[in-house]
Amino acid sequence: MNVSSVSPKRGALAPSAGALHLVVGIPSTGRKDILARTLRQLARQDRQPDEVVVCVCSQDDIDRNCLADLACPSRVLISSRGSCRQRNGILDAVPQADVVVFLDDDFLMTAPYLEEIEQLFSEHPDVVIATGTVIADGITGPGISLTEGIDRILAAELAADYDPDPLHAVNNGYGCNMAVRMSAVRGGNLRFDEDMPLYGWLEDVDFSRMAARHGRVVKSTRLTGVHLGTKLSRTSGARFGYSQIANPIYLARKGTMTVRHAGLQMARNVAANAAKVWRPEPWVDRKGRLRGNLRAFADLLFRRLAPGNIETMD
């Protein structure tokens, strides 16, 4: 894996001298403009990260000018494509970190987010994964523009109330904003499962359930943000439809997803694809997803089902 560093901009604020060494990690592929805009939003954080590590698949995936504007050190890693591979690359690159905050390249945080992360992990040593409250999620619709996302962030900051009891136990972190305690990663030799390639759908569930053997997995109402849900450079409909079947079955066999949870997940997905295939949403390839579902069921029947099969699909 190739690594390159970028120094903080001359005259910029230094990273916060906090109680924890806090790294923001962002895997990204083929979304240079989106990534640049998200990185620039880090300047709004009340508590600056100690480092930003971006893992991309090509030098063409990132505009290095946006890194020069950051108020903290940064690094760029070059990895083979795949959400799990790229996340693992970030974990391997930060042995000094206490907490890694994984963000999607289209997730915007409210200004206190990283400050709240540090407080949460300092005050609750049994928490191994913390995820935030997504106040708007474009992944369930056509997506949210950057302008609208920023407006929602600003509105949320103005309306914020101090919640005295913000933590709630959850089954898993949400991969678009998921903070991980690195002592649990090192002690448990935790890895994102690279047998789930490309988009790595449900890798957040798998990783969270492995981490849950070492401590609590929680969601906090004080960690808020907007997931733009940008549709550019996402996995094809057929491949994603295949993963909608292959990945839950794989995780059920592995033991990080219950059979009931996997069954419900698959049933919801197949039902949605079949019901909407004739009148699909403009932003969803329902026909491709349904075709991928059916191919996965055929592979299950003939005992050749595996998440990695999507790498050879058209």
C-alpha cells in the first residue's frame, strides 16, 4: 500500500491537544469532488482531529489541494478497491491512534461531533464502537445536495439540546459514521472482512458484532450529522442485488448475523425490488438488483454462493 503525507497549512490551527489521539479515516473511490467538499467541512469541527487518513484506489481519486487546507496532518493511502480493504488499510496505518472515526466521503458532521467523540470514549472505557444519529440520510432517496446538507447541519446546531442520557445500545454501528476504539481492534485482532469485496455491504454489521465481544456498541444522540447519500460511483444494481442475498447468508454462517436478522433483511430487499421493478425510482436500478437477487438464489441452490462472486459479474 502506498502512503504519502501532507503537512498542515502554514498558519493553520494545530490539532487539539486532547486526551485521546483521534484520527478521521475516510475510504473513497471515484468521487474526488465529493471527497474534497467533505474534507473542507472538517475545518468547522470544534475539536480538530489529530490526523486525517484518506484511503483511495488511485491518485486521481483525490484533489491534494483540499488536504493542504486542513488544520491537521494528513496522509493518503493507495489501496486496491474495496470498502473493507480500504478500511483495513486505514487501521493498519494508525498504530498510534486511540480512536478512529470512519466517515463516508459524503458524511457531514455537526461542529461538536469530534469533541463529543473524545468525551464519549474518555468517559466510557467499555465502549468499543460508537455511531451517531443521522438527522438526514440521502441513501434512502435521490440523495441530498451539499448545500442542503450544510443547511441541515447548521439548523441542527442551532436547535441542539443537551441530552443528559445520550447513549443507547445498538446492534451495530452505521458505516457512514462509526468510531472505533483501537485498543479493542488491536487486542481482538479485528478486521473488516475482505471476503466481502467492493461496496462490502453489511461490513459495518459484521465488524460491530465482532467488536461487541470486547465491549459496548452504542449510538449517541449527541453525535449528529447528515449522510448525503451521493449516487456517483456506487456498485452496479446487479452486483448490489447479489450482495443483498450473498452477504447476509455469509454473515449468518459466520455467526455475526442471526438467521432471523439475515432472513428479514433478504426478504425486505427482495420484496422491495420485486414490487418496484416496473415503476422504479430514478436513482435505483431495481431491475438490476432483482436480477442480482435471482442469480444469488441460483448460486445458493447450486452451492456456489459467495460474496466474492460479484467481482466476476458484469
